[in-house]
Amino acid sequence: MIKIEQLNIVGKRSGEGFVAHKAMLVSALSRALADRVTLMGLTIGRKGLLGYLKALGGSNVVKVTPAGNASVSQVIGKRLKVLCGANTSTIGDSEWIGDKTPLTFCDVRVSPNNSVKPNVGAIELAEALNKVLPFTSKDEARPVLACVKFEAKEGKLTLVSADGFRLAIIALDYDDGEGEALVNADDLKGITNALKQAKRVRVSFEAGGETIGGYSLIIDTELIRYKWQGVNGDYPDYQKLIPTEFNTFAHFDTIEAIKATNSLKALSDNPKAYPIDLTIGDGKILLANPDDTGQAEVVADTDGQVGGKVRIDGQYLAQALKACGGMVEFKLTNEANEQAQKDRKAKAEQAEPKAEAEPVAEPKAEAEPVAEPKKARRSRAKEPVTAK
């Protein structure tokens, strides 16, 4: 995965350098995801440069130029000169870069203006990413499922993630062409916080590169352009996995459901893998541990078949409820009900032999007196023969 970042700073050119507002430069550096900044041919640690600019006082304007002339640069190496009010300093190449600094880069571009025509909401896109990122796969053997799929078509921008057990889909209004790309979830870390600070956001797809459909994903904000060349692979046809018919429905508050789930988690021997039985009743949902050690009720608006039941992994359920938030609609299919009935039947069949084990053993105890008369008859029949 190749990730490219470009900081678009509004400022004025000053010889080989530039003049810009310090607050704008600080804001752009704080939103960048890369760890190294390329500026006038030098590479500098982003966090160190950000910390230095924040510490500067005396003026809201910063001037950055190459330090010294060509002959000086040959002697001491290339350096940058930073002026802010009464503060003057020089920064050398590879400043604030250590051996463990990741090799991720962002370029700084300065222009008189930078206009971005938004086509999605910044907060909406950030929240959508937060809802799908937790459901990507952590299995290195499944690189495609470790990605978030961005798909634009038919007036919607759809974000999809799955890990082989769960599927998360969220669609945003989008009327700016078509395209699709797979972006690794690890490369999207930090972008949600950056988007929450952005005023304008534009999502687009650029042709070219070894990507699905030949597209790369681009997210433009008023300060930074983020670009990802997508992962090459075929994403599963997730539409086939979505049921089309349901027979049981429930509307309830996720906060109360999460509290109920956590109470059952506390009773489980394994807090990372604890199944929960959900039974949809009349005006409520009953959550219970399979071993009947605990249960909790959640008020719900229910419809359809009463008594619908399904067993779900508690951790998966809690993550889904947290991602959705607010009021949710829970739908149950016939297949889930049938499977739950099979589980209950199998559990009952396993319990029946144990209950009948004691009465079955009793006839064996009575078999001894039944056998004794036979032995007695045989012994009496032999006595006369022995007498002769």
C-alpha cells in the first residue's frame, strides 16, 4: 500500500522560501498522518517540527527559507531558516528523525489559495469510518478482508468491511462519479480524527495504479490531500450475504443493550468469547447466558413472530451495538429461528438419557433374584443323578 500526503498551505512565495500563518501550518502538521515532512529538499520529523512551531511566540506569521548560500550549504549541509517575530533558528536535514521513525512522508505545497469543493460531510465521513473500521479482519492470511472497500455508484458512497464473521455497511450521499478502491485499515488510522477537524472534504477516485478497477482513493481537505493506492484484489460479493426476508423485528436502545451485555460478560468464564442467547418476546428482548447463570431484559418495540431466538457471540454483539449507537432495528431470519430450535432440541436430547439413567439401572438390580431360581432348578435336577 502506497500512501501519499500533500500539505496545501495558503501563503506567499518569498524567494526560495514562503511566508504563511503559523496557525495554518500548525493545523496542517497536526492533521498529517505521515511521520516525516519533505520541505525544500529536506526531510524533517513531523512531530518535532510541529512541537517547535507551537512553542514559537511573538508573531502569527512564519517565514521559512533555505539557510545561507550554496557555499555555506556545502560546508554545513542544507538547513532551513525559520523566522517568527523575534525568533530565528535553523533546522538541519533529518532533524527530529530517529532510527525508529516510520518511513511515511508528506510534502508541503504553498500556494496563494487552495479551494476544495466538498462532496461529502467531514463529520459524516469520519463517523462512517469509525463504524466500519472495527470489523476488518486481523488475519494476515486474508489481506483483502483487512481492507475497507470504498465504492461510489448510483448516487451513494458505500463503505464496507468484513472479517468472515461480521459485515458492516454504511452508505453516504455522493453524486460525483463512480469508482472503487480497497484501503488497508491500518493505513486509515488517524484519518478520522483529522477529518473531524476539517471544514471541507472531497472524496474522489483517480484512475491508474495496480488497484481494483484501476483507481486510487483521494480525500481532499482545505489543508491536506490524502491519497491511497488501493490493494489489488477481489472483494467478496457481500450483497449475497444479506438476508432479504425476516420474520421477527425489534427496536431498542443500544445503551441499555450494552449494559445488559456487559452484565452477562461479567458472569462468563471467558470475557473474550462468551455466547449470549437473545429471545425476542412481547415488548422486550431477553438476553441470557446459555448456562442460565444470568439474564437481563431490555425494553423493545417488537413485531412479527414472538419467541424468536438466536445465539450470538457477546463480544461481536457489543461491538456492533457500540458502532451503531442510539436506537437500532434488530431483524431475525427464519434460518436463525430454525437453528435456535435445533440447538434447543439437541440440548434436550442430551439431557434425556441422563435423567433416565437411574431408572434404567434398577431392572439390572432385580435381575439377580430372577436368575437364582434357574440355578436352583438345575442343582436339584443333578442331585438324583449323583445319588446313583
